[in-house]
Amino acid sequence: MEDSETAPLLKDRKKRLGLESSLQDMSSISESGIGSLESTPGVSGISRHHTPTQRQRNDTESSTDDDGDTCDALTVLQAVAFVEDAAMYRSIHHKVDHKSLTLYRFYYSKPVQWVLYLTIFTIHVLAFFEWPSSITTSWSSDFHLKDFRRLDPPCGLMESIEMLCLLIFLVDVFLKSYLMGGDRFWKSKWILTYIVILAVSIVDWCVTVGYGCKEVVRFRRILRPFFLLQNSSLMKKTVKCVRRSLPEIASILILLALHLYFFTLFGMLLFPKPKAANSGNNSEAVIYFFGASNNSNTSGSQEGFKYFKNLGDSLTSLLVLLTTANNPDVTMPAYQENRFYALYFIVYLAIGLYCFMNMVTAVIYNQFKGYFLNSMQSSLFRRRVGVRAAFEVLRRRKWNFQHSSINMASEGVSVKLLSRVVKAASIKAPVKVAILEELHKRIGSDLTAYQIQELFDLLDKDPRSKERPQINWIENPCLQILQTIFAHRYFTYFGNLIAFANVICITIELAIEYDYSLESSNSALGVINLSFIVYYFVEQCLKFWALGWRVYMFERGNAFDGLITILLVIVEGVFVSMYGIPLMGQSDDLSPTAAITLWDLVRIVNMLIMVRLLRIIPQIKTMSLVASTLLDLVRNLKAFGGILVVMFYSFAVFGMELFQDAAKKLVQNGTVTYECGSYQQLDYWANNFDDFAASLVVLWDVMVVNNWHVFLQAYSTATGTKWAQLYFIAWWLISAVIILNLFTALIIENFIMRWDRNQARGRDRTESVGASTNPLTVHDMFRNDLQEPDENELLNEIRHHRHLNLETFTSFVR
């Protein structure tokens, strides 16, 4: 037999035609005859003939392309599923029979996935409406208000919606388990955990209904974020990244804890708590090496009395100081006594805040980049495996005849057969069009595995990257000159200068006559704004005429300017219709009700004008780089923000179970003077754990760490135990130290990628201008560092597919 790598396509087609004629001549041969034919050299690919059932006939229903290639529908369906897996970075290890593939594609269809997303959203939003409800008669969560009343839904309403969501999740886990098969089912920790959490949720739901929906402790509410977590592969990668970073983070946190413990003991010895001096011979003032007491009746330090009274208070004071929330308050008593005491706090913060905390950021960034690089390498591997699996099943496709079938292996896959697969696959429309256009250029030929892999690199094509439309120039020479002027970028720069001048005028007027500018319809500010708005309107009309609507709308800056200008014209039109054209020096005759409306209109106009100044950002290279990085963060927040949502949700529910109505215990009847800086004196009553929405705000305040020691003190007092502080410390560690540092790592990596791209574009002038500002996904961030999988690795992965049985794995790649 000739080497398949050098066999020409014509000889391969002749061989297939020869086999077809041979099989037609042998259509009367019995089953044993076909068996002997299978053992004949050169015809080893013929399968045994069986009497087909209806299901087998459906599975092997043939389809014919324009070249006369006959291929069974199951093979095409397998190839379509594998292409979709490649597009979505999914694993190909699932069932591949006709029924399972149909169900598989239905499960991952957009309507089904949107139903699943809506279910996940609904079950999480229930926490705002369940008892204790966040819906109140006032807009505040302050229980001190007279009209404050909680609007709880009737028992059974929220529970019915929740049970419907749980039933949908049951169907979801059943479908996933069925499609992946028994072996992978028992090896998947996520699926097994999914089932356990569903079982616990249903049992807890029954307990809630049995108790009349009034119990606060609902374990299933803490478990709900798992439904969000398990539905996102990128969020799972983030969790694994954090989990693998924990040993290195823990080592630094242990050093930080030792640092905190050492300085706590040192501080307790350095700042002893004042106590009354004994009578008699000890009545004289005691002089210390580190300083003297200001009170002749006490010995020790006021620092010790306020912040180092005992081991627990000392640890808490220094831990809060590590976040700078109580700085310099915690240092002042000692510093007022002796200026050299400041060295103690300076050394403590220099080591703890500027060394250890930054080392935590460095470790998380290093783990983030290393682990996510491996994760993106795995995603690339899954994409390559999916495309290669589609190629292999098409290359070894089954040929169907009247009484028998034969499995044939060819060197490549015909373009028309591959086009039919791409058309049937559910992938992004711009990407599908690009792939089909490339296939159309190669019509009539067969593609090898390497060529198909190159073709499907278009899956990474950004659908937003389009060629800039051409301007339709006017034939009239005079009008063409005007069109050139208004279409030139310098006209845009001049408009930016006008917008900047407008903001400067607003600043000056508000600084000179703030009240009069907002309350008078004939102020200088009103006249200036009207003049600039007229210019903006004329400018956008001229640009629309010069560029044409296609070019005008293609550039996002023009669309932004046009939208803001339309809003400005509408608001200014309402202003002029109500109060007339603003003229300086004329008096106003406005009723109080009209003055309120004037106030609103003037503020809206000036805010829109200031927003319009944002148009200059794309024109400045560094500002454009920062802005594009922020846009990328918004795009990638689906995974990283999702982790934060999971932690917020779980801790908010847990906080409700621990501290609901605890703030009410801090209320003291009668005329009471509260300690300065305390929860009561700062009027923090709205910051409580009485409902889910209020709990989220408290967690946000603690994560920001400003004044978070107030919550530590308040809720330890309300509960009567210092152990309540562990809840807030744990939240600070998870949110501010770990999750936000992970977010910082994302910002750093994204900015570095943007900067490198920008520098490369500066060296390569052939790259399009908008290429460096296109949004980056997490996969884009690491694509240049990824290694292409080896040929044998791809084939070995396909070989180990339990449900896909390909007879031969001879490589035909050139």
C-alpha cells in the first residue's frame, strides 16, 4: 500500500469508487461472505451487516454533499458537537450517540442556558424578599425611624419560587450526569457536591415550611452561591487559583501574625495600663525610663489605658492599625507623652503594612499568572482537541450503501463537508461567516488537520474588528473642500478644545456665583451653556454630513458625542420653552415650584457638558490605555466579580444569622452621652445585619476598612463576647487581603498586556489603529505565552475518549 502522506487525492477517490462498485457487485453476499471480505487485504474497513432497527436507521441516515460524498448523519452531528466544544473551550468527553448529542446540543443552546442563568439569578435575589425582608416602608434600614416597618411576604410565596428553582437545578444536574457518563460522574467533585447541596437545600426547605418561614437560620441560603460558582468554568479556575495560592499566602500570614503578636506583647510592656498608686510611702509619682505619667495619682501610660488594656484589646488595636483605619488615633496618647514612642508605631507599620501586605499581593499575582497560564493552556488544549476530534470523525466517516456500510479513512476532509459542519454549528455569527469565507476560497479541495486547526484559529476573531467604511466624497470642488475640513481629525481636536473651554467656564462661574448660577434662568452660566450647546449641535451636524452615517457611527467617539449632544439639545429646549432664552442682567420671576425645576434642569445640563469632556480620552495615548484597561476589567468581572459576589452573599447570610437584631441591644433609653467615635455616637444605626441588603452594606464598609474597628467594638458589645470580632476579621482577610489582591493582580496583568501591545504597535506601523484598544479577554491576556499542544498529545486524548471509538489513529498530518 502506498504511503498515505504522498498518495494523491485522485488516487484516493478512485480507490473509493472501486470499493463502491465492488460492494454493489457483492450486494447478495451473506453475512459470512461480508465477514470474509473484511479479512481481505485492502478492504479491512468494511463493517459487519446487521438488520437495522429504526433507531439504527435514524443514526445512520446518510447525507450527500455536492461532490457525491456520502456521510452518515451521526458523524456530522459528532463533528458539529466537537466544533461547538472547541468554540466554548469545553471538554469532548461526553456521550456521542445520536440521542445524547441531540440532548447535549439542546442543553448548551442559548434558550436553555438563559433559563439556567435566570434561575441562578432568581434564587439569589430571593434573599432580598425572604423573611426578614429588605423591603421596608422607608428607604432607610435605620430601625429608629418612626415609619420603619418591614414588608415580609406571605409564607409559601418565596418558598414556592425557591422550590421551582431547585427543581430546575435537579434537572440540570441530571442532564449533566447523563451526558458525561457514569465514569466521569463519579470522578467529578463539582457534580457530586452539586447533588449534596441540592439534597441539603431541599431538606432545609422542608424545615422552613414546617416552621412557618420564621426561622432565621437557613443553611441553604449560605449554600446558594455554589449554584453560581459551578456554572462558570472561569470562576472554578479562579477558586482553584486561590486554593493553590493558600499555602504561600498562609506562610506570609503566619509571619504577619507573629509580627502582630510580638509587637502586641512589646506594646503591652511599653505602655502599661495606668493604675492607682498605693498610699503611704508609694504616694510619690513614679518616673519611667520611657516617659512620665501626667497624673500624680496614677502610674503607667494613657496609651495602655485606651488601647493596651489587655491582650485582646492590644491585638485588636494593632490589627486595625495594620489597615490604617485608626491611625493616628491609636498613636496619639503615647506620642503626646513622648515623641520617641512614634518609632514603635512607625516600625510596626513599615514591616507589617509596607512589607508583609505587599508580599501578599506579590504572591497572589505570581500564583495568578502561573496558575491562570496553566489554565489557559488547558483551555487551548481543549480547543485543539475539539477541532482535531471533529477532523478525525469526518476523516474516518462511515459510507453507507444499500445493504452495507464501510468505514473509510482519508488524508483530509472535503471543504464542502466541513462547510456543512460549520453551518450547523452554534458559534458566533461573525466567526462563522469568516470561517465560511475562508472555506469558500478553498472550494474543491481537501483540508489536512493542520490546515483545519489554522482555519479554526478564527474562533479567536474579535467580532467588533471591522474595516472602517470609506467616505463618499462630493464631486463639487467647493463642497469637497468643506467636507475635507469637517472630516479631518483637527476639526475633532478643535471640538475637544471647545468642550474643555466650556468646562473651565462652568468651573469659574460656580466658583464665583454658585447659588445665583443654579437658581437664576438669566445667569451668565445659562448664557454660556446655551452658546456652547448651539456650537455642539452645529458641529455634530457638520460631521454627520461630512463623514456620512456609516463612518460617523463606526467611530464610537462620534456616537458618544452625538448621543450627549441630543440629550443636551432636548434638556436645553425644555429649559428655553419654560423660562425663555437666558439674557444676562434681567430679573427672574419664578414661583418656588418652578425654581425647583430650574435647579434640576441647570444641574442636568452642566453634568452632561462635563460628561461630554470624556471624548478627549481616546485622543490621549496614556489615558486611552488606562480607559481600555478599565473596560477590559468590566468585561472580565464576570469571573472575578462573581467570586466577590459569592463571598459577599455567603458572609451576608451568615452575618444575619449571627447578628440579626443585635444593633437594637445597643440602644439606651433616656438621655445618654455616648462615647466619641462609638457606633452610637456616629449614628451608625442603619449599618446592621437585620436584613440582607443592610448586611451587604456593612460588609462593604468593613472591606473598605475605614472605621471598621467601630463594628468590631459595637457587635462584640452587643453580643457580649469578643469572639464576635472573628467574623469581621475573617471577612477582612478574605475580601480585602485575598480577593481584592486577586483583583489587583488582574489589573496589573491587564495593564502590562495593554502596554506591551501598545509598544509593539509603535514598532509595527502596519497594525491597525484600533487593534490596541480592542477589549481583552482572560484568554487574550495569556495567548502569546501559550504553547501549541503536541500532535501525539491530541491523538492520545481522543484515544482515551470512552464513548468515541475510532478504529485507526494513523497520522495524516503533513
